[in-house]
Amino acid sequence: MKLKETLQLGKTKFPMRGNLPVKEVERQQLWEEKDIYHERLKLNEGNESFMLHDGPPYANGAIHMGHALNKITKDFVVRSKLMQGYYAPYVPGWDTHGLPIEQALKNNKGIDRKKMSTAEFRELCAAYAQEQIDDQRRTFKRLGVQGDWEQPYVTLDHRYEAEQIRVFGKMAEKGYIYRGLKPIYWSPSSESSLAEAEIEYHDVDSSSIYVSFDVLEGKDIIPAGAQFIIWTTTPWTLPANLAIAVHPELSYVLVEVNHSQYVVAEDLLAGLVDKFNWENVQVVKTIKGSDLEHLTAKHPFYDRESLVILGEHVTTESGTGLVHTAPGHGADDYIVARRYHIEPLSPVDHEGKFTDEAPGFEGMFYADGNKKVLEILKENEHLIKEEIITHSYPHDWRTKQPVIFRATPQWFASIDAFREDILKTIEEEVEWLHPSGQRRIYNMVRDRGDWVISRQRVWGVPLPIFYGENGEAIMTAETIEHVAKLFEEHGSNIWFDWETEALLPEGFTHEFSPNGSFTREMDIMDVWFDSGTSYAGVLQTRPDLSFPADLYLEGSDQYRGWFNSSLTTSVAVNGKAPYKAVLSQGFVNDGEGRKMSKSLGNVISPDKEMSQRGADIIRLWVAQVDASADVRVSPDILNQISEGYRKIRNTMRFMLANTADYNVNTDRVSYEDLRSVDQYITVRLNQVIETVVDAYNRYDYGTVYKTIMLFLNNDMSSFYLDFAKDILYIETENDLKRRAMQTVMYDSLVALTKLLTPILVHTCEEVWTYLDEEEEFVQLANFPTAQHFESEEALLETWNQLMVLRQDISKALEEARNNKLIGKSFEAHVTVYPNEEARRIYKQVNVPIDQILIVSAFDMAEGQAPESAMPFEQQHVLVEHAEGNVCERCRATRKEVGTIEEAPHLCQRCYTIVKENFPEALVPETDEEE
């Protein structure tokens, strides 16, 4: 028998390399066969529920790392709740209506919707959306995200559309839905109205112009012939000018310059004098803004009047203090003009081209109108000054093209009618888990205008509105519920396919249509109304779900999107929020913090990374990043994540190998019988359990990762598992010290595998197959529960202090290595000269210190330390080369090695073990040839 065979070397078939791209797929197929998701739900049936309601990603295009961040984080939430016993179903969803799918059919498939009926085109849109859902679902499942993938919620589903119609009906019944002519965001590139949530801002260069309006009626306040000077950065809106707004409390001055007279705000005069290069400026008189009300001016190039009106929105931050007012092209303009019964004029059509209401501009694209306006103003000498400025301007977030304000007849949801209810709900009912969340959505709701819910597109849910013969809208509870039932049975395509009468209840009559003739609205609903009613189509209709949700979790842009629209509709119809708590995440950028784009070549594809690294690497990246702000990902970052993964895997592999001969039923050592060092690691493990479970419940996955990694690195790898080899390998199989360490290791392995499962689900299931536990799958197990032991605080204090002393000795050993005094620490003889407190600690731990330090000899000395000892706060440490020779079995340097006649190559400890248990190993091997 060879000497090596007397060692209890750990063995395991758990591979060092995970081969994740292959093994993860095999494991996922097994989970699907065993239906692990529903098995877990069955285990938790009847328990307290936890509902995370999925915010639907848009069904168009391959998923990106932002999707991965969001969906994996949700998976962390759901898995951690399931493993705490909560009944936590997860129903994924998809948003399927809207312009991008219409554009995708045109651009990617060459579909010309003008060559087919609306219903036919909508069927193609639905089929395309389903293709996208299937592709995205495959990637989400490959990422290890579990859920009810076979029964997701999809906004084009018949029943979903029906519930959306019912929410609309309840809002209409309460008087919150109305039709109005007012300026709204209009996208000429999309040929549709846009909601505020569909707007993003980009810097643009614009002509900033100062224009004079001749005074017509000055009423002895301003002389005829004087001029009002306005300022605008949208010259193309001048054909729609109907008024000039001034602030009632501001002071205005009539000034004379080179025999001409102008009116501007007094506070802005000095800056304007410099800007216009005016000389010899004389102030003729000062007038209060309120005194200018109802004066009139002549439009600079049309034969009509512009009324001077009062507006609180006028400021002296820029311009002249007199605001060009085109109520058909601006929100403030519209509001202030209404007080003076000025109807909005919007001489621009759906394509952004001027209509015949703007003589001289007919058919011209609005942006080209800027140049034309400048030409006219220069020609008639009403242009005071032109300059180019860079400023932030609204753009369509889909097409990235500029939008305009355009007054068109639209359907609105009146936010004013229940704004205070929403604000109260934000403050009192919802827990906003991101520090700025409450403030962001509160300010948005406080400042937003009424919600434009109509869209001039075809791919969406129709507005269930009929019109009588007199053009009046009909929205009765009867008609809306009838439409909802029809949609539930046939889908919303019938709205565009059936005759209007077939969509109405049988025998329906109404005072607006005495002859029984009706028409219907052909606009569709804003897609934010689709997704914003998902609580009704999902939480309130599925029997296994409940309302309100415990958590909504999406990107930070959803404060103006899904968080907002969901809150708005739910408060309107339910009187409460659809969620109890909201958590938002930042965006995913590249390694340098730049937005990912194909043009920059910095896009990271989840599919590609999974094929090369595996899903668990992406999941571990999600666990490490601080998603409360924008996060970064790059190949280098994922390489670092892979290194962390290997550390976790190899540490678990070591523990598996060294507990392979451990039987949990027969070899367990009770806490009371453990040595103090084993008790210390047990207490530390329970601290980890407490911290990690709490972090999971706070959605703080960075703390989950850091806590487990610190325990694995500092407590286990660098300490406990490091010196454990001297016991696990050297002692006999059933030695109490060995079984004690195996007990601690096995318990740690089981606990950490469970705690890491929501994050590294594939790897943890692989580890679980090597453990002797009751559950077939770790996903069916519960999180460990932290235990507490008598006198554990005193034990922790002692060992925490010993760790400080150990750190001193480690520094001294490193110094000795640098000075070539020793090589490995096993060559060292350490002598410490401790103060009284340190001496007490050394004695109190009741464990061989040399074994913990992995040195061959350790002594505590009395008296004065020699000069060669390294000084520390509580001790001096002297490192010398240990006397004796190296034992071939345990590798320690011992004086007795070479003195034992029967085994000169062994130390006394190893000789005793071998003599008693493996005597044949002491018989010299014979040369077979002899």
C-alpha cells in the first residue's frame, strides 16, 4: 500500500469547468419535463401570496441586455419569494400594439397597407407580433427565467382587449373621457398624436428671431406706429399667430430708437440694446403689463389683428417679455387664449404640411416654412434680429424625428378630474423603493396635462365610441359592455371589418340618431392605455393572481410610462394604485458608459453571450451591478464576472470533494460537540443566511453577492478550508475533528447552494445533484433559516479578535518569505510575544494555533521580544525556520522526522495514524524484478 493511499484526499465527479452553454440547456429541458415551476407553486399553495406583475416588453426585435437585466432581476425576486414559501406565480407579458410593428411590416417585409383592408393588415400585424413573442420567449427562457411561459398575457389577446375596453368604459362613465380641440404633440414622421411618455428631447439648432408687430389700437397708452417686439424659436408658427401675451405684473417700456418706437419688458431692455446694437435709446414711458391688455397689433404679414392678452407664463428669463401666441401650436398659448375666447388655428396637416389656412405656405413642410417666414419678414422689414441657437427640442422616441404642437380633435382622459387622488395615492399608498421614485412620479403627475388617448393609426385597440347622426359621441355603459363582449369573443378586428350596426346591441336606439343611423370612431387607443390596464386584463381576471400587485419593477423611464399610465387608470376606476411597491432600474450602457448602438459596434447580445459563456454568467452580472443607476457591461466586465463565477464553482467543488464520504445521517456532529473554530464558522454561516435573506427581501442583490463572496473568500477559502486540509486529508476517516469539519462544510454547502439558487440556478442545481438532500431539485427546497446558539456573541468576539492576531502573523510570514527565510508557511516556527489580552484570546480558542496558521510550530513566549520580532499593536511576532525535516505525509516540518526507526519519513502524528490504521503502508515496497 502506498503512503498516498493513507490520505483521505477529497474526490468528486463535479467538474471544474461548468460547460454552461451546453449543460444549462440540458438542465432546462429536464426542468420543463418535470414542470418544476408548477411543482414549486403547488408546494406553496395556500401560503401567503406575493405578486410581481410583469411590465410587458414590446414584441419587436431581439432582446438586449436591458431586457436581460430586467427579466433576470424579476426572476431573482420570484425565485427568492418561492424559496421562502410564498405563493408567487409569475405571468410574463408582451405589449403588442403600436406603430413600430406597422413600420416593421413595411420596412422588413415590404408590406404596403394601402393595398389591403385594415382588417387584413391588422392580421399581419398580429402574426408578426406573435413571431416576435416566440423569439423573445425563447431567449428569456434560455436566461433561466421561470414563469408561466405557455400562458403569458398578451395585449392583443381577445380577453385582454375586452378588459381594456371595460376600463375605458368605467372612466367614461365617471366623465373622465372627453373630446377636445387642443394642441398636442404630433409626429409628422409617424402621422400620429403622441403622449408625453413617447417624447424624448434632443438638442437642435434653430433660428431665434425677434419680430416687430405694428400697433393698431393703442388706446392712448401706446401711440399708433409704435411696434411690439416678440421673440420665437419656431418661426414657422408665425402664420398661426393670433395674440401677443404679456405678464400683468411686469413693467414694460416704450423706447425710441432712431425715430422708431418699440415696446419691450423693462428688465430685458439693457440686454436687447446690446443684442440689437441700438444707439441713443430713450425711454419714452413705462407701462404696467396689465394696462396693455386688449390693445391690438397687426400681424407682420397677414391682414389680421393680434390681440394683446395677459399670461402668467410670460417671464423675463429670455426674449422680450412679449410672447408670440399661436394657440394651435402651444400648450401655454392654448390655455391663455381660451380665457379670451380665441379659437386655436393650426394650419398644418397630419403630414406636417401647411394647409390653405396659411396663405403663401400651402403644401410646404412646416420646417421649410422657417426660411419662407424669414424671407417675408426681411422683405417687409419686420425682422429685428436673427441668430442661431442650440436648444432642447421634443422628438418622437420611435422615429427620432422632431415633433410639433398641433391642435387637432382628439380624445382625452381628464387628469384634472382626479389629479389630487393620484397625488394622494403616490404619497400615502405606494412604497417607492428607488430614492427618487416618489418625487419623480409626483412631479410628473402634478405638472402633466390631460392625457391624449387617441391615435391616428390602425394597429391597436379601437376607441369604443359611436356617433349619432348629429355627430355627437355615444359612450353608454350598454354599448361599451356590448363591444367588450364582442371583442372577448371575436377580437377587436371586427371593429374594422363589421358594419357599425353589427357592433351595436340589437335594437339599439339613441336620441342622437332618431333614424337609427350610426358611425364609429376609427382612431385607436394610445398603447400606454393598453399596457396601463394590464392589472385589469391579468391580475383582476386570472384566478391564481391577486390585485393590487406587491411589486412593479421596470426601467426608470417607466415613471412617465407604464408606472404612470397604470397608476392613472387604476386610481380612476379602482380608487387605488395597482401596486403596493415600485422598484426602478437604470439603463445598460457599454463599458465606457456609452449608450449601446449598432453604429458604435458596442452592442452586447444576450444570445451570443449565452452561447459562449452561459446564462449563469449574465445572471451573476445582474446580481453584482447596482441597478438603481445606469449600469455597464462589456466583454472585459463579463470576463471579470466569469472569474468570480469560477471562484464560487471551485470553492463549492472543494467542499463537495471533501464531504464525499460524509453521511448526513450518521456522521453529523452536533453544535455542542464542535470545536470552537467549527462553531465560529457555523455562527458566521448563520449571519450570512440572515443578511442574505434580508437582502433578497430588500431586492438588494449586490449585498447578496458580496456577502456570500466575502464568506466564501475570507471565512472559507482563505481560512477554514485552507487549514482544513491538515485534518481532512491527514486524520482517519471517522476522526471526530474531521467529521466536525465535514459537518460545517456540508451545512455551509447546502445553505449557500440554496441561497445562490435564485442567481446561479443552473450551477446550484448541478451542485444539488451531489448532495444528499430530500428534495430532488434545489428549486423545490426552502431558504435556510438562521439559527442562534448560546454564547455565540462571546464566541464571535473571541474569534474576531483572533483573526486580527492571525492577520499580524500573516504579515510576519510574508516578510519572512520575502527575506527567503522560509518558503511555504509549513516551514515556519512562529513565536508570539502577546500582551495580556492577546494571550487570553490565544488560550481561549482551545484549538491548536499552529494548525490554524498552517505553520509547523507555534509558541507563546514570556518576557521581552527580541529585536528581530515584528511589532504589532497587541503582540510581537518572531518567524524562524522550523527545526527538523519534512514529513512525507502531512508536509509539516517536525523534529522527530528521521528519528522513528520504522518510519523515518514520517512525523509522530502521521506514524501513529498509519501504524494503527494502515500498517501495510509501513512495509517497504519490494522491487518486483528482484
